[in-house]
Amino acid sequence: MRLSGAPHPLGVQEPLRELRHGIPAGGLLRLTIPAASIGGIADGPGEAITDLRRGPLPAPLRPDARLHVLDITKYFGPTTGGIRTYLLEKARYVDRHADHRQTMVVPGPRSEIVETAGVRCYRVRSPTIPFQSQYRALIAVRAIQRIIEHERPDVIEVGSPLLVPWLVARANRRHRAPVCWYYHSNLIRLTAPRSLETPPRHRWRAGVARTYVAAVARRADRVVAASERAVADLRLAGVDHVSCVPLGVDLERFRPASADTVAAVRRRLGWPDEPVVLYVGRLAKEKCLDVAVRAWSDPAHAPKATLVVMGEGPNRARLERLVAGHDRIRWHPFEADRDRVAATIAAADIYLAPGPAETFGLSATEAMASGVPVVSVAEGAVADLVTRSGAGAVYRVG
């Protein structure tokens, strides 16, 4: 395999770097990208396929680093949301600090390695998940074990709740690195998002979810959640070794925009000269965006504003069918450019946070940082942010 002579889309003319030890041509491809373009960790191009179970692996980066974290999750892909943002921001931090290094293990359409000075990302060939094409099932336990034993992290951070924690428990048996489980996805609320309003015949699902969450937590040395609401849910499940570590916001990127900038962005996006309510994120059932979409399609009570939905996901086609032809609902595709996302959020009049099972709500916090009020469903972590800050309003579930 070889790279074409065309300029690299990340601005790197010669992304292939020779390994420190000899590798047969076509055996292993490592793309080295600059820290400024660290988004290429997520979806930068690769041409060669590596057998991560048996093929040679490159020497560890920064062998004298004081702290080495290995992050592993299935929630990472070209059009995924908050977890991808969290990991890429962590990667930017690590790349700037020479005494740190980070290894990422994420699924991809083929196996390859992409790296910066201090961050190495192993993309492990993985099949897509039926009905959730944004995600891939990370199931290669032999490859994961080999990566862990080769990279020898000081701590492993697991960012998925279902299969990945069990794979890590098995793959980590010999290296025995401490394991931290980041509770990104609130399984308990996803099973019964209406809390006490859930019909009694369905409440058993929350009990099953608590039992499962407790079982996963027992295999972690520490559990981390991004909000006190999520911590409380974990404690109700019997998880005591949990800490609250809120996420942050890039205040240089997400900040209020001038009136002229807002007007220019709205013209570029083709927004009408009326209030715009914006949602940015995955279009999945658990986000409960259908509640807002149905409200806009009600001729008797529809808001006198335009609802703009930006993102991709398994629920998009269904949502579009619900309001086919409605002139006050507009659809924008997923936007990978974070500067464009920030400009879009700052140009909105109101930000919509409809998901009742959010463990933090990063995009809603980015809207607050941009000076945009947030309307949130009255459950989940975003409701707490809105209530404490007074930076918006909440509505009842459903």
C-alpha cells in the first residue's frame, strides 16, 4: 500500500513517518499529524491495514512521561458527539504537555494507527452496529489485550457501558492497570427516562439497569460522572466509589458573537429573519427530539420561530417524516468543523436540550458560554445547569 502524492487534507504533505524498527512495506501505517490538526485523530485518512493481533507495533511515545492514560470507547467516529469532543480536547491537552501521553483505542472501518507527538490512536477494525451506523462494535479482545500490554498505561479509562468494560477486564488481566469507568451514558435513565411517571409495568427495567451498572462498576477501581445528577443515580445503584468531574468548555471558541457576525452567519446558513431555536447533536431516540418536532407541527400551538436541527443519527429519517414539508423546521447535516459549530450556536436565539438522560450536556453548556439561553427538558444534567444558572427555562418531560 502507498499514499498518493496529493496534499494531505490536514495540511501534511508527507504524513507517513518511518518506524524506529523495520516494518515490511504495507505492514503498518502510522500517520503523524500536527497538534493543531488533532481532529485527524478521529477521521484522518489511512491507506494500509495492520493486523493489530499479530503485526509489529511501534515503540511507545514519550517513554519518560509521568502519566500515561489509555482511553477506550466505542462512542467515537466521524459523526459522533460529546464523547468524541471530550477525548479530542484531552488529546490536545496531552499533546501540549510533554510529561503526559495518551493512547486511544477506538473502532474504525479498518485497523490503523494515527498519532501526534504525545497521542497515539489505534483504530481497530470493527463492524457497524445495526440501526446505529454512527457506531461500531469494539469486539477485538486479542487486539485490545496486545495494545494494553504493549503500551503499558498507568490507568485505563473506559468510556462505554456495555461490551467494552468486559473486554477490558479480560484484556487487562496480565497488565493489571487501574481502571476508571467514565459514566458517559446514563443507562438507568435511558431505561426509564420519565422517572416516577414511568408506568409501573415498565419500572422493572430501571431495576435491571441499576443491577447491571453496579456489576460494571465493581470491575472499575473508580467511577467518574460529569454531573451530580448522574452521581446520584449511581449511588442509588449502590456505586459508592464515584467522583463528580464536570466537563469544561473552550471559552476561546464558544463565546458571544457580535451582531454583525451573527447576521453574517445567519445569512450563510439561510436562516429566516425570525427567532431561531437550535438543536445540535445526535438524532437518536433517547434525545426525545420528537417532542419538540411534534410541537412545531401543531398548527394551534406551534412556536412563532424556526426550529433548526443540526446532526445525524438513526432517528433522522423518522423525524423528517413527522414534519415533511413544514416550513418552520430546517435540517442541517453534521458539522465536523468546531469553529463552524461555535458560530452556528452563537447565531441562534435559543438552544434546545431535549434529552432527559443527559449526564452533562456539553453542547448546552457551549450554548451558555456563547450567551444563548437554553430551553431544557426538566430531567437530566442540563436541567440542573439551567436551574442553577437561570440561563433559560425547563419544560416537563413529554
